[in-house]
Amino acid sequence: MMVGLQIQLQAEVFSILIVTSVVLALIYAVNRAISKADPLEKPKGLVLLGVLYVQMMSSITQGNMGVKAAQSYAPYIGSLALYLFFSNISGLFGLAPPTANYSVTLTFALITFIMIQRTVYITGGFKQFFHRFIEPYPPFIVMNIFGTFAPLVSMSLRLFGNITSGGIIMALLYTFTGFVSHFLIGFIPVLGQFDFIGPIIAPALHAYFDVFTGFIQMFVFISLTTVFIGNELPVEE
């Protein structure tokens, strides 16, 4: 007897597609505006936005990784920051935030982890890559292994936990305000079915849990990425 195969997509899958499309559209629009801009004129509009953003990402990357490394890593850090920020605030538009799905945050943390290990290998070579696990003494191997994988766990859980907790709090708020609204005016036909308290209280909380927290968590993630990789790079003279 064959059992029908059912595939159920998580809500975050659609959010990922939407956020990715928005980020790509923004990058395309800025790139097109820059290609048509007169280099002798003062930047404005999307061109100015692009210039300021590139300068900001370059400054963050150079401060933690050095000028030479920033040339290679800044484009990735800039793209990562855009995607994380739009993902974190997507709840404002009725979407399930992609970063509220642990598989998403784990994937980004895994990319950072691989980049860290790649930098260690390129900088110190094959011998140093494995010798670091027994430094300063062989009995420290267990702690060194845990220390190596700690960024993978901490970065993924921090981003996931903060975004998820904000979404849970807002969901509880709307449930509570809906109950109170129905209790107060539930006897009024049609009007009694609306949550009139939520829209009054929610904006301030959305500003904190979605916009402020979303920006902070994005900034923390990219900062830790540049710091962890920068710590494994040789000091520039």
C-alpha cells in the first residue's frame, strides 16, 4: 500500500523568496542609477544612498579586518547586512521573518564559521590549522574544540532567539488586545470583531522589536563576522 507523499513548505520559504527579490531589486536599481550617473556631478538619490552604504560597510570591515582584507570581504558583508536587515524587519509587512527560522541563521553562521577556518588555514598553513587544538598543552584539546565551534552556535542562536522572541511577544500582544477589545465592545455587531487596542499600542513595540532590534541584531552579526575573521588575519604593517 502506497502512502501519498505530502510536502509542506514553511512560511519562511516564501519570505526568503520575497526578501531575496527585494534585496536583488534594490541592488539592481542602485547599480543602474550609478551606471547612468555623471561622475562629475554630486551624488544624489539612489547614487548617494549607494555611496554612503558602501562607505559604511567598508569602514566597518576595515576597522576589524584591515584595509587589504576589506577589499575582499566588504562586498559579502554589505550583502549580508542588507539581507539580514530586511529579513529582520519583514514582520512589519506581515511576513514570517526568515531569521526566525533556525535553519536560516544556522546557514549564515556556518558561512562565517567556514570563512574563519579558511582564514586560519590560509594564514597558518596545514600544520597550524590542527596544532591550534593542542595549544598551549595537549590536554586543552577539548576546550579548544569547543572554542572553535562556539561562534557557530552562539551566532546562530543569538540571531534566531532575538528575532523569534520578538515575534512571539508581538503575537501574544495582539492576542491579548484582541481579547480585551472583544470584551469591551464585543456586543456591537461587526465593530465588536475588530481589535481596536492593538493598533494603538503595537506601533511603539514594533519600532523596538522589529526595527531597532532588527538593526542591532544585523549589526552584531556582521560585526562578529568581521571580528572573528579579522582575529585570524596577520597584522597589517
